[in-house]
Amino acid sequence: MVLQIIKSILNYQYGDKIGDKILEDYKEKIKVEISKKTNRIRRIYIEDKLFGTIEPTTGFIILSYFGGLIVKKYLQYPKYRVVISEEAASFVEKGKSVFCKFVIDIDQNILPNDVVLVVDKNDNLIATGVALLSAKEIKEFKRGVAVKIKDARAFY
């Protein structure tokens, strides 16, 4: 039942039956931490590494860097990706936010509060985060935070 919920969340959050694919490939390796107080899913582990945590207000899975690597394998470029410039990459991989002026390319369908993959121009994962603006706004604005980083390469 718990795995079915995780699969449904991933399918809704990323489309393309991502949840089905991940469960098919990692079914025996998934562990779930459930809150003793609320009886809700808190954290999801794959191969004893944190895949992601459930955001209680939205119900979305906030991906760890490891979770981002897994999801990225199943998503075709440019889905849920924010491509940043090389000059910003060194800051972002240490957990700093992505500013609009450093975004080179972006998936046109990104909306505020979407969990996104922050990549360099060669599609190497730098971090995972939450978009604060829509793709259209991020492209138009030259200042302000575009993505709040949740987990980055330096922490992994």
C-alpha cells in the first residue's frame, strides 16, 4: 500500500509513469520511514540512501541529490530541468540558490513549487530544488531567486 502511494505521487509529480519505472527497478530496495505520531510517510530510502522526503503541505516528494540522479535517468531532456551557467554552478553545488540571471535554459512547463533538477549545460546534475517562479518568469526576470536548493552535489 505504501509503495502504491509513492508510485502515485511520482507519477503525478513527474508524469511519464516515472513511479512505475522506479518501482519496477528498485522495488526490493525501497524502505519507507513512517511518522509514529501522524502515521504518514516521512522519508523514502533506496539502497539505504535517502531518495526523498514528503513535503507535508504539498504532498510532493522533495528529492535528495541521490533521488535526483535516479529520477533524471527516467526523464528525457529537458523535462523538469533548469540549466545554469558555469559561473553559478560552483555556488549552487554548495547549496546556494539559483538566481534568474544564471539560468541558460529551462523546461517550459515548470511551475512555482515544482521540484526540479538543476543541471549544467552537459546535463550533469548539480542539485535538486524547488522552483519559486514559473519558467516564463524565470526567463523574463534578470534578478531574484529562481530555484531554492534542497540538496546539492557537495552534500552527497
